[in-house]
Amino acid sequence: AIRWWLASDELAYLDLMRQYIQAAALPYRKMANAPLFTGDPVAKLPKDPPCVITGLLVQVYSHAQAKRDYVAGQLGLAQVALLLKAYHAEHGSYPDSPNKLGVLKGKPLPLDPFSGKSFIYRKQGTGFILYSLGTNLKDDGGTPPPKGKADEGDIVIKVTR
């Protein structure tokens, strides 16, 4: 009986991994509302027999694309912010638009992985604010998430001078 239960759990796991692997090539913004990624992933698993092992693992995998794009957003923001600082050092002020920065080592500036567009940039006083939409896929005006709530707010870099 235990072999049958483990085999059933393994089949559920393999089917779920197939779906996650197919979705892995997509940016988070394109798959965030797909049935596979909405709601409680454990609730979608077969109930008879219960998929205990798969249920433990699926909670990690169901957030992988969001975490991947969150880190890609942080890296892209850091690259653009460093270029903005270099521009400031050379010109004495920040540009009106990051488009004036040109290319990043022969490549176009990185895009916000959550919108597929340029990061949002505004000059602010003697500095600037640069941000990504983040995992909630909406513009929160450059408001970072509250502590422990990475799925809310924007991913923000704020430079005061």
C-alpha cells in the first residue's frame, strides 16, 4: 500500500514539475495569473491518495518565477542606478530620462522584468528615485514593500544626492 501511495505522489510531482518547467521560460508578468500560479498550490493536488511530499515541495516551486524576476529587477535597478551616478559625476546633474545613458556595455538598458518596460525614474530634489513594479505588477508610486511583505509595493532605489 505504501508503494502505491509513494508512486501516486511521485506521479503528481512529475506532472507538476513538467508544468513548472514549461512555465519557467515565461516572465512572471505573463504567468502570474495562470491557474498553476494562483491560489493555494497544495489545494490543487490530488486528494486521494494525499500527495504529502509533493505538497511540501510545491510551496517552494510555486514562487520561483517571482523570486527569479525580483532578483533580476534588483540587479537591473542597480545597473541603471550606477549608470545614473556615473552620469551625475560626469555632468554634475542627473539626466531628465535614463534614455540619455545610452547603452550598458554595448547592450540596451535592462528592462523591468515585471512590466517589460523601462524602470520608472524620476529626479527628486538633488537625487532620484528608480523603481520596478514588483511582484504585485502595479505601480505603487515608488513605495517599497512593508517588512516581510515582498509581494507588495515596488522594488525601489532612492538616491538623495
